[in-house]
Amino acid sequence: MDLSYGPEYEAFRDELRAFIAENRHRAPAAPGAAQRAGADAVAWQQLLLEHGYTARTIPREYGGFGAEPDILTSRIIAEEFAAAGVPGGLSNQGISMLVPTLLELGTEEQKRRWIAPTLRGEIVWCQGYSEPGAGSDLAALRTSAREENGEFVINGQKIWTSTAHQADMIFCLVRTEADAPKHAGISYLIFSMKTPGIEVRPLRTMTGHAEFNETFFTDVRVPVDQIVGQRGQGWMVANATLGYERGMLGDPAALENRLAALVQLMHDERIDGVRAIDNAALCDRLVALQAEVAAMKFNGLRLLSNSLKGEPGGLAKLIVKLQSCELAHQISALAIDAMGELGLLYGGSRRERAGGSWQWNYMFQLGLIVGGGTAQIQKNIIAERGLGMPREPKLEHARAPKAEAA
Amino acid sequence: MDFGLSPEQRMLRDAVDRLLREHCPLDHVREVAEGGHAVSAAVVAALSELGLSGIMVLEEHGGLGLGLLDALVVAEALGAAVAPVPFVARCVLAPLALRLAGTPAQQARWLPRIADGSARFGVGLTEVVNRRDGGGVTAADGTLSGSALFVLDSADADAFVIADQGGQLHLVAGEADGLERLPLSTIDLTRSVGELRLDGVAAEPLGEDDGGTANRLVAAGRVLLAADSVGAGDVMIARAVDYAGEREQFGRVIGSFQAVKHMCAEMAARLEPCRSLVWYAAHAFDAVPDEALLMACHAKSHTGEVGRFVARTATEVHGGMGFTDLLGLHYWFKRIGFDRQLLGGPEIVRAEAAALQGWGKRAA
Ligand SMILES: Cc1cc2nc3c(=O)[nH]c(=O)nc-3n(C[C@H](O)[C@H](O)[C@H](O)COP(=O)(O)OP(=O)(O)OC[C@H]3O[C@@H](n4cnc5c(N)ncnc54)[C@H](O)[C@@H]3O)c2cc1C
């Protein structure tokens, strides 16, 4: 274990601090999860890209900064932005999920075409995986694509497509090989949401907002070179993206930020004149969560070190999505409890704290316990892949689901 | 010995259930909630037909003269139907306050009107349970000043029972000078709560004591909120079980996965004892005064914890569908959230329960 920051790292930290102090007035307010980054956020992202404070290790020819991967610099960047309360680089489904997938599995042409504008926040992506009949059983998807005159022609329906109503592009799973076994018939396509034949219908959720959508495809035509991987390899590509999604959803820096906000809240709220943080029972819960966030933070550092050495993440990686999403939900739960009755306020009420965002988070984070692979599916993965336990007996035969009539 | 509801109480439950099935289906709840009303005039009228506005009013004043266990039966049914009706404060706590502490003149003036539905009360007790910054009511020379937060059933109330910080109860007319009503909106669009700003508002003391009556009212309110969650939780479990029996993934119904079965079984295993606990807490309130306050604390804090577990787990069983507005499951989720926070969340209530037994140092 060597976690010392040598002099060159301290110089890097000083430089970053000076940058933040000088430029923080240009930083946008943290964008809500359901919002497309505004012009100020895009400008901020551009500035961070130029200085290598985001997309630091992505090669220059794809719009990144081209630095060598380095656990300490990435740690310093996360720490300093968090400590200053200034948003760091953008994180969304394009940047955190599609970009690493393309880096791993895209063609040279795809990398050059899509990564840079995505990093700059100019292209917003959505993820077209789930369908009404294919949630946990994603490989049962039926949206079909047949090849015709150098194009895929897509028909079918996706559901729970987050941000589809704001997105420019979609990465989408379709069934191209009607006769192949279930997992071998899928392809991974990327295409514009402005392509004729796409209809997006917002779906309202328990939060009262429409964070996601139903997306319908009728004879949507996409050039055949907009496939990532080969025909029939989509399941493998999709799983690469899912791995990055689970990393994004389990980001320990986000947990640290939520915890810091909770600590502040518990200093500000008083019960019978006494600060919530001085209430023994509430404080005990807070400290328990703090320990758990610390555990996830160091688990993250360990994973980062492993990956730099090219070692597999193993169990430490498989548990990240399950644990982090639960923890985020518990942090919001304690915030609501610390506010007592005030924790119920929502929808722009008078006396509402933080714009009702604790209640919104409490509900949305429950959604994220389901999204990206439910808690139960995560536990199956941990047991079967992590602990090597026997798989549940399968009733079905690996027959291909019937593709959508085209 | 017979631990359970009487035949009359079961008939009451059946009657209320039937009425709610007819007048309060989910579509109606949605319409009322989305319209921003929190109160369904139609359901209120139907419940009044059954005489329930007078459930706690003695027969001599034109009511049914029933006890808290009877009211609990109704509260459970209302929670199950996520019914947008003012019940806990308006039909139970206000008449109870008058019964426990009112002078004969106050009782004669108000109780018959409560029974026939022509006096509509809101009740403000929050400051007795836990006072938050910005809240707090003080009394001086027959007037009240300050802010009462989270006054329950405040929509269209024409009179209020308000506790001051010392726990003394007061009657306040809805039209009194210096009284300002400010709406509060919560996650639960089926409940009405508001803030009252009082600036030297004329108030009539209701009884004269050191807070004993207010504490009893809080206890009654806690038992009813817990019962509401039992009713709501019951429905969430039933819906999760139904959904798990229909939804297919991996070529089988998800209810055939042990993981899903265990989620449902654990919800049931945790909620079922709450039903017995809230029944006993209500019985204790009616008949075992020594245990009333403690049992109300247990009912409230424990059901608050179990309710939260059931609400999130039943949502999870529904997968993405549970998170949407499509099935309306969130109405129950939010109702249970409301029940948990109002009149003291689990930590605050457990600290009181410990103090009642001389245990621990009451956490501030
Ligand atoms: C907030 C949110 C955002 C989302 N964003 C996107 C998006 O952008 N793009 C996209 O494509 N999808 C998105 N999703 C969809 C998400 O991936 C699915 O909801 C999720 O995979 C679960 O599928 P389902 O909803 O069909 O639930 P189901 O699969 O029907 O699951 C229902 C219940 O059954 C359980 N279950 C199912 N199979 C098993 C099993 N084998 N063993 C044990 N238990 C099982 C589940 O755990 C769950 O409790 C999002 C979902 C949410 C909630």
C-alpha cells in the first residue's frame, strides 16, 4: 500500500486549486439528473477538457486529454472538485457508458466520429435496451432489424428509455438474427433520434416528473456501418456497456457528495432547538452511513489500482452497483427522517428544504436500485459469478424470442 | 379471552370497504390528488352517511359513541383505499379532545356539529411532538401567537384544535382575526396539511392541564396513522403478489423465483404482527390506560419502520413498472411515507417510549 502523494502530485493539486479558484464563477449549478446540460454546463465541460480535468486519459485524437492513467491524479481531481463544491466533468449515459464501450469495441471510424462531440456535451445519448417483455431478461428483446439495401430497418418498442426525449442519439439493442439462439441474435446499433419513424412518449414516474419514456420504432432506417461489433455480437457489447453503467451508478464520489450534503442538513435542522446531528439516534445512523461510504470509497480506490495493473475486479467489483445504490437510497432516507415532518414537503411547498430534492432522490434512487439490473439480479450475479454458486435451474430452452414482425 | 375484532367491528370494516370500493377507486383518488384537492367531497359525504363523522361523538351528542379500536378499523380501510378524506384529525382527534377535556358547554356547542359534519376541524399537535425552527405556538391572555406547522386535515376547516408549546390545547375559530392559513404540499396528495400563522388570535382553552390531554391525543393519532399504514401496506403486498403471479421473465412468472417469493414473504412476515400491535394499542387506549402511551409509541415507530420496508419492497417487486405512475402504486408508497413522519418519526417516538419507562436519557 502506497498512498503518498509525491511532490509532483502536490504541484498538480495546487495547480488544480488555483484553476478552480480562478474559474469557479463559470461553473454551472449542478444539473438535475433529468436535465440536459445547458450552455453554461457545456462551456464548463469544454474548459475542463482543455485542462485535462475530465476525460483525462482518453486519447487526444478522440477529444480527450491523452494522459497516462494514474490513480492519484484522478483521485485528486475528484477530491478537489468535491471539496470546492464545484461540479466536475459531465457524467451521463453517453460519456460514462457509450464512450468507454466505443473505446473498447468500436471501429476507428466510430471512435473518431462519436467520442469527441459526446465528451463536449454536444451529443446526448440514451440507452435503448429494455422492452415491455424484456427487463431483467434483457436477451428476450424482440425489437427487430432486417438488412435491406445497405441499411438496417428497425421495428419494435423500447421502454424506460431515460432522457430519450432530450437525446440526439441512441445506442440500441435489436434482434438481427431471427433464427439464432436467444443471446446470439442480438446486434448493437447507434443512430440518431431524429431518424424518421421514431416516436418518443414520456412516461411519468412516482416522482411526478417524466424521467423516462417509451420509444417506438416503425421502419427506422440506419446505415449498416452504425453497428458496434459484428452482427449477432450485440449481447457481448451490451454487457460491456452494462459494466460501465454499473460503475457509473456506483460512483463513490457521488456518495461522498450526498453524504456531505446530509451532514450539512443535519447541522442546519433543529428538533426542539437541538441540532439533528446532536440527536444521538440520528447521529448514530449518520456515522454508520459515513463508515459505509468510506468503505465504498476505498473499495473504489482498490478497483482503480487493480484495473491499472490489469487485474480483474472480482467480487469487489460485482458488489458495487448493489451496495452503492442501496447506500444512496439510505442517505436520502436519513435526510428525510432528520427533517421529520418537514421531510414530507414536496412539489414547491413553502418551507421545503433543498427544493424537495431529498424526497426526489429518495424515490429516484429506489428507481436506480431497479434500473441497470435490479438488486435481485445483482445478487444472482454476485452469487453465481462472484461466489461460483450453481445457477438457478432454467425452465426455458434457449429458444430465440419471436422477433417483432417487420 | 378473545384477541381480535368484534363481529360489529368486522361489519364496520366490511361496510367501509364496500363504500370505498364503490366511491373511491384508484381513478377517483388520482382525479382528486392531481386536481390538488386532497379531499374527495363524494367520499366524505358517503362516510358521513354511515355516521362516521360522529364515530367518536357520544350518543347523547348525536354520534355513534365508539372507541379508538373502532376508529382504527376505519383508518385501516382508508389507508387500504388511499382515500383522500380528512379522518384522523377531523373525525377522531377533535371530538376526542372535546370528550376528554371540553367543558359541558364546549361539548354541547361542538360535538353535535362534528357528528353531523357541519363543523370541520383541523388539529395541530406537531409542536408538542417535535418543534422545528419556524414552528411553535405560545399562549397569552386568551390569545395564541406563532406558527403551528403540519395542522392535519386543515383543508376547508372551519375550526381548529391547536396545542401550544406547553401542551395546553386551545379552540380557535377558522375565521378569527389574525389567523392566516398557508398551504403546505407534501408527497402525499391524499392528505391535507397546512400551516397556521397566529398573531394574537383569540383562543378558548380546552381543558386545563399540563399537557396530559395533548399527549393522549398524540397517542391516538399515532395509533391511527400506524393503522393507516397497515391498511396501505396490506394492499401493497397484495398487489406485489398479484403482479409477481402475472409478470413473466426468463420464461416463467417472476413469482416463481425464490428471490421474489422471499421479498413477498418477508413483507408479510413483518407487517402481519403490526396489525396485532395496532389493534392492541387501540384497545389499550380505550381500556388499559397505563399502557396506552407506550403501546401507541410502539405501534407508531415499529409500523413506521415496517411500512417503509414494505413500500420500497413492493415497489421493487414491480420492477420499472413500480417506479412509474402507470399502476399508481406510489400513492400507497407516499401514504406510508406520510404516516411514518407525522407526529414523530421512529427515532423521536422511540426516545419517548424509553423515557416513559425511565430508560435512557431522552434524546433531544
Ligand atoms: C429509473 C430507471 C431508469 C431506467 N433507465 C433505462 C434506460 O435508460 N434504458 C433502458 O433500456 N432501461 C432503463 N431502465 C430499465 C431497467 O433496466 C429495468 O427496469 C430493469 O432491468 C428491470 O426490468 P423490469 O422493469 O422489466 O422488471 P422485471 O424484470 O419484470 O422484474 C420484476 C421483479 O422481478 C425480479 N426478477 C426478475 N427476474 C429475476 C430472477 N431471475 N431472479 C430473481 N428475481 C428476478 C426483479 O428483481 C424485480 O424485483 C430504467 C429503469 C429505471 C427504474
